[in-house]
Amino acid sequence: MHIYYFQLGTHFQLSRLEIEKVLLKLKVEATPDMVGQFLRVSTPTELPDTLLSQLGGTERILKHMATFSHQPEPNDILEALAPLPPKWKIGLSVLGASSPLNLQRLGIDIKKAAREQESKVAFIIPAGRSTHLNAAQVIFNRLTKDSNVELFLFPHKDEWVAAKTLHVQDIQAYEKRDTRRPVRDPKAGMLPPKLAQIMINIATGSLPPDSEEITILDPFCGAGTVLQEGWLMRYRMLGSDADTKMIDASEANLRWLADNFSVDTTIPPLLRIHDVQHPFPVDYNGIVSAIVTEPYLGKARSTPLLQQIADRDIKKLIKMYKLFYKNMHSALMPEGLILAALPQIKTSSGWAYFPPEFIDEISRIGYRLQQLSSTPRGTLVYKRPDAVVARELIMFRKA
């Protein structure tokens, strides 16, 4: 049995759901459970090396190396890592601020013990009050490359676990795709690439298991974030928007993506001008596996609103959203999905969101609500600290 640990991002529930959906899509038999901030996954087969690059909500993937009945000593750790190379680096991280391990002392003792085995090792420990190395330290010191290693040590039940970091999230690549594209328009919405990737994974992992060629449509494509992330994941992508300027923005950003990242140029995203408040062209009837989108969220806001103003804004959006779901129905394949980000608006007294009656009305159009969480609404909320507008992810399946 292979045991992996996934260090989840800020939105734990969303990150966990993404992992479970991707493993389901890969047909990997797995048993997940939480260990601190890690999702532990036990599987009879090894996971693919490319898995982390496909997960927007996971910061690290580690693999179980050894279990100890006591607090690990230097020789225990070196034995778990044997055979030792002549020259290498080890990064030491712990899980939990209350760990009894002194990493500075442990690193010095590992260095001495390795020298006795004719192995020269340098050690790296977290800076400041952090208990584990950050992604930049791991990448800079090449701790997942060559013979180097980052080792997480943590107690679990009555034992100690040592787990080796296999991959860390490429934060520079995400930042590049977010802020260095030629066209960015904060007023038109700024869906983070990580969230776009998470949404694509949840949607595609929820499709019937026999789905082969998957086609994804973003009918509010804006500057093309969903399109770019789906293209990187080798899906057939379709995009549309009512605003010609947004189509131009998507085209410019996708050309830039092809110049700066590895994409399949034989399946470039296809774009067209279309307003979701009108029926979709018949040539798209029944060809879309999943619609993944952030619709228009309303006016950009920087401060909380009065409750009645927020309720009024949502009431205006509901009319457009109902037309969106109605007109998208014919484009979906049987059992096709719509995963959309609805706005939740911060008010002076809490949060304003789409009423339960909205979900009932969409169901009557010809959809079934798909549970993303155990909450009464069955949705998941993504919001950044101090956000005025949050994103409520809601998924419907074509009935």
C-alpha cells in the first residue's frame, strides 16, 4: 500500500473535493482521511508524477517513508533515506507548532551521523516562526531534485511519521499566468488560475466515468482564465462572451500562453461572440461535456453594502442567471454539468446570497443540483481575506 499526504490550500473543503474528484477521474482506488492539515491518501498503486501540476488547491504532495514508535533520532532518519549519496541536502519540516523536535539540533546531529557514513549533507530548516519550509525554499534548494530531500516529521496517534516531499506547487507559474498576461481587466472580474483549475477538476471528475473526449465551455470567458487552464490540461475548450473586447482579450492571452507554456496547438480554444441571454447557436447543441464559468458577478465593490442594496443587486442578477441556465441546457450532452461561481456580497450585517428559491427554479428548467458539500445548500464558498464579493460554487447536472 502506498501512502501519500496532500498539504491542502487555504480552502480545505474545496482542496479535498478537488483531490477526490481527480483520483476518481484517474480511476485510482483510494482511502482519504485527514491528518492535521494533510489529507492522507492510501492507494494500492503509485500516483502519477504529474499529479500536483493538475491540482490548483494542493500546496505539496508527500510520500510516506517510515513510521517510528518513538521520536526519530538521526540514525533512524538516515536509515529511512538509505542508501545515502556522497553529497546532498536535507530540508527539515514539522507539522504543528507544538512539535517537541528542535530542528536546528536535529539537523546538526544528522550532519554528524551522515559524516560517519562518509556522506556529506547540508541541512535547511524553516525561517522565523514557521514550522515548515515554504515552497520557495524547497524550489531554490532543489529539495525535490537530484539526491536532495525535504522530510516532514510529525506524530500521528502513538507513532511518528516521516514523509518525503515529492512535489511543491509551482507558485511562479500560477503568478505568471495570473499577472503577466498581456490583458488583465479587474473591472471584468479576475478569476484566479488556481480556482479555475480547481473548478475544471471538480467538473470533469464528476462526469460519467466512460467520458472520453471532454469539451468544456466557458460562456462568460472574459480574459480567458478558464480557457487557458483547460487548454493546459489538454481539454477541448470553447469560449464565448457578449463583449467583443473580452473576446479580443482572450485571444491575446491565449496566444501569449502558447508562446510561454506547453499546450497542444492541435486543439486551440475556439471563441465566438454570444450573449447568454439569447439561445445558443444550434451547432453547439449536445456537444458540451461541462460548462465551467464565473458569470457576471455584478459591479466591482470595495466596501460592504447595505443589506437592501445587496439584495437588490442579486435580484437583478437572478434574471440574467435564469436565462443563462435556460439557454445553456441544449448545449450540454446528456448528464452534462454546469459548475458556476455565484456571487455572495458582504453587507453591513453579514452576507447576501442567492435565495433557495433560485435553486428550485433552476431545477425546474431541467437540472439536478449536485452536492459539493454537506451544507444545506450543497455548495462551497471561495473567498479571500477581506473580500467584499465571495464566490459560491454551485453545480447542476442536466436532467
